[in-house]
Amino acid sequence: MQALVYQGSGRMARAERPTPVVRDATDAIVRVTKTTICGTDLHILAGHVPSCEPGRVLGHEGTGVVETVGPGVTLFAPGDRVLISCITSCGRCPPCRKGMYSHCLTGGWILGNRIDGTQAEQVHVPHADTSLYRLPDGTDEEPFVMLSDILPTGFECGVLNGRVTPGGTVAIVGSGPIGLAALLTAQFYAPAEVVMIDRDAHRLEVARSLGATTAVNSGDGGTVAQVLALTAGRGVDTAIEAVGIPATFNLCEDLVAAGGTIANIGVHGSKVDLHLERLWSHNVTITTRLVDTVSLPMLMEAVHNRRVDPRPLITHRFALAEIVAAYATFRDAANTKALKVILTT
Ligand SMILES: NC(=O)c1ccc[n+]([C@@H]2O[C@H](COP(=O)([O-])OP(=O)(O)OC[C@H]3O[C@@H](n4cnc5c(N)ncnc54)[C@H](O)[C@@H]3O)[C@@H](O)[C@H]2O)c1
Ligand SMILES: [Zn+2]
Ligand SMILES: [Zn+2]
């Protein structure tokens, strides 16, 4: 089968790989129909993810059709249309029993990292019963591809951890796919203000069209003063970090109101200062999380019933055979205006 293979720092290539087979009783083999590229795949290519070794098929998002199942799979059968979660979970180990699937002792974020992933014609999915989700009959798959990772990430790590409330104030730093997913799902709770902050004018434009009440270009300076002015000098109840660099976490520390929450989503590759000399008396909560995808069933219902629509996040479409060009488009987002690309097999 055709697959996109990581070849070590900075390198990847389309390659012919053996078709995956069932190894454990609880495995499924899924024929991938749609997949996408994540910012995390670019982190891997940059050599920031040592657990992902050369030779690995990349990709941790997608939809497909079940091709084969092991004898221990009870919920799925060949021919079933499924969504593949970016998090594999056994459902039985102590972290899974706490709903913390991201730390499953035999799963977690392994697809396209520790085991071969979804940017291929077929993918091997361990713990299939608890890692696949049945797609509603007759629906367009594309919006559901946004549920493998980005919508649950924005919702769980940003909105739920950030305790967004009706009438509350929210600032989201980073208007990439993840920040925009947090913006879409924050609106379940009817906050009074959602301020989106980025340096990319086009992404801020998209944020406005998706419900941001204010968009602030942090490249222009004066970001903290602008947000404080919107909140009568208090700061925001929820500050969501959706970039993953020290400057944006520090910005959240400056934006959060007394009693508020900083919800970190960004993957940080370097040390970040925590300004307790100022925040110690502010009654703030700081949260971190690797997405668990526990909210997936709920978000699937919300997408199916059009209570949230992630389709505006899809900007480009390619055939799987064009995946190298798709990576180039995704990587050059400043010029191509790419958010999420869909690859069809
Ligand atoms: N916690 C998790 O489970 C989890 C899951 C998926 C992704 N992530 C992480 O979430 C983060 C966001 O992902 P994404 O795919 O949206 O990334 P992205 O790179 O597409 O978006 C980041 C945005 O931040 C903006 N930005 C960069 N520097 C800035 C600055 N100084 N001030 C303001 N804006 C700035 C960029 O213009 C861009 O729009 C990444 O760090 C990613 O690795 C975390
Ligand atoms: Zn991802
Ligand atoms: Zn587990």
C-alpha cells in the first residue's frame, strides 16, 4: 500500500509499505478514506518528537471503513464506517478508568508516533472497540475528520479545562486550527466575549467569521492593554494558550483575571517562566492536558446535529497520492491560507 513515511529529521517520502495485518485479538485494520495533516506532524518532521522513529507512517487523524477485525473485537465488523481517534485506549487500565485515555498504559498518542499512522491506504488500530467511533449513516465524512484531534483538543484542553462559563470572558492566544476549534466549542457555553489573538491577519479574519467578538493582532503591540480595556481592567476569566511558545504563555499570565484560569493547550518545546511573584495572590488556576478524546461521542452528536460546524476549517483538498504537495501547502500557511487539508484515498 501507499503511505507517507517519516525518514528522520526534515525528511519524509511516499513509499510502498506492506498492508497491515491483525496481530492481537482486539485489533482492527481500517481502510483509510480521509485523513489530514496536523501541526504535530510538522513538529515530528522538525525532529522534536524523539518517540517517532524513522520508518514510521505518519498521521493520527482520519476516517475509514473497517476491513478486518480480530476475534476479540465486538463492536465493529468489516464494512463499518468509522472515525479514528488520535488517542488509542484500552478502556481498562487505571488511567483509562479515570477517563484519561491519553495516558492509557498500552495506548495514548501512539498512532503516527510509536506505531504506523493514518497517512496511508490502511492503518492498524489496536484496542479497536475503544479507539474507533461509528460514523452516523449517510453523513459526509469530512467534518468528522476534524473530530479525530482538533475539536476534542480545543474543547477538552481549552474550553473544559478553562472553565468557560455563560457570560464569561475568554481570550484565545493562537488562531490556528486548535485555537479556532476552541473558539467553535467555547460557544456551546455562550461566553460574553471571546477575544482571538494572533499575528496572522487572515486567521483573525476567519476567527471573526466563526464567532470571535474581538480579534487582536498581537504583531501590532498593545495586546494586553486592548484586552484589559475590553474587560474594565480586570482581565479575562479564561485565557487559552494555543500556540506553544514562552511568549504566548506569558501573554496568558498577563491577560488572566483574578480568580481566572489559564488553560494551556500548546506543546512546549522549551522552558517557560511562571511568574508566581505576581500571580501567587491572584487565585488563578493553571491547567495542562494531553487531549483524551473522552468528549468524542458528544462532539460527534453535536457535529451530526449541526450544533457546531467544523467545515470552515477545511481549506484545501488533495488525493493521498499528492500528500507531499499537501504538506508543502500546509506548511506554508502564511501564504496559502491553509488551516486543515483533507486527503482522500
Ligand atoms: N495538548 C494537546 O493535546 C494538543 C493536541 C494537538 C495540538 N496541540 C498543540 O496546540 C498548538 C496549536 O496547534 P495548531 O495546529 O493550531 O498550530 P498552528 O501553528 O497552526 O497555530 C498556531 C498559531 O499561533 C500563531 N502565533 C505564533 N506565534 C504567535 C505569537 N507570538 N503571538 C500570537 N500568535 C502567534 C500563529 O500565527 C498560528 O496561527 C501547537 O503547539 C500544537 O502542537 C496540543
Ligand atoms: Zn494532531
Ligand atoms: Zn488503557
